[in-house]
Amino acid sequence: AGNDVIIRHVKEALQGTTLSHESEAAGQHFETYYIPFTEADGTVSGLLGVSYNTTLRKQSEQALEAERSRLQALYKAIPDRIMRFDHQGTYLEYKPASYFDSEMSPENVIGKTLDEVAPPEVAKQAYASLQSVFKTNEMQTFENVLVSNGETHYRENRIVKLNDDEALVFIRDITDLKRAEAALRENQQFLE
């Protein structure tokens, strides 16, 4: 079957058509090009056939796709809210948390800045942490308190540099932890 493809492409190239195709033989990948030589009057006088071994490129593409799939699975499995920001604090990506409610949706925040979306005190903390991450290359963490529907919620924010232009923010609800810590302190005070 491989020789039939080659013969067909050679015949078409000799008719004046430039062609290319990919093939595999003995575990090796190849990209082949057929280029007709034409005379001044437009007649085809010959052709150039060039074949490149693309095995390493194919293997790299497959490895990259496997890594992309692995990272996508991890991304989906993380229950925390995940956001990607640029230097200016503009939302580039937003994934809601799977275990706590959010009034925000990707459509409502992507392209906006922290100042436009977050409460002022949270935006100020987040922006300062973003700048520190870009300056130091070290993860920054801060906690904040939000009151929603009359309930107090505690959040832990972890910010890491993704590249020279972007950072990721992971937000975890730590309300249960804070309540447990408060109950433990009360019990300890009661026992004293």
C-alpha cells in the first residue's frame, strides 16, 4: 500500500501538482514532499522528492500530549478555585471551586482586573502578593475573610509564578479549620 501512495504522488507531481504526505515504516515516521520542476513554458521536466524522518518530532508531540492530558486531569481533580492572572492583576482564566459557592463565573471575570471583581481589601492583598511573586519567584500566601449571606467565610490564597508574565492563584475555603481552631481555643480556655 505504501508503494501505491508513492507511485500515485509521483504521477501527480509529474502532472504539475506539489504534494506531501506522512508515512510510517518500521516504527519510524516520515514526511515526504514531491515538488515538480517546470520549464519556462510550464511543462514538467522532472520532480524533486524529499523525505524527512520525523520520528523524534512525533515522539515529542506524543509526550507533550500525554503531559497535557496528565496536567488537565490534575487541574480537574483539584477542588480549589484556580485563577490565572497577568502582572496587572487581570483575570486570564477562572475555575470555580467544586466545594464552595461562588457568585463569580468565568464569563463574568475573565478580562477584568482584581479591582473590578474582588472586594477592595482582598484586591489590595492579592495585588501585593502577585507583585511579590513576580519579584521573588516565591509562593505567597494570605488569608482573607468574606461575609456572604450573613455567614463568615475564611479563604486561604496561594499564589505561584507560572512564567514571567503570569501567576496562578489557588483559593481554598478554610472556614471549617478556623471554626475548629476557635472551638479548640475555647475548650483550652475552659479547661484552664
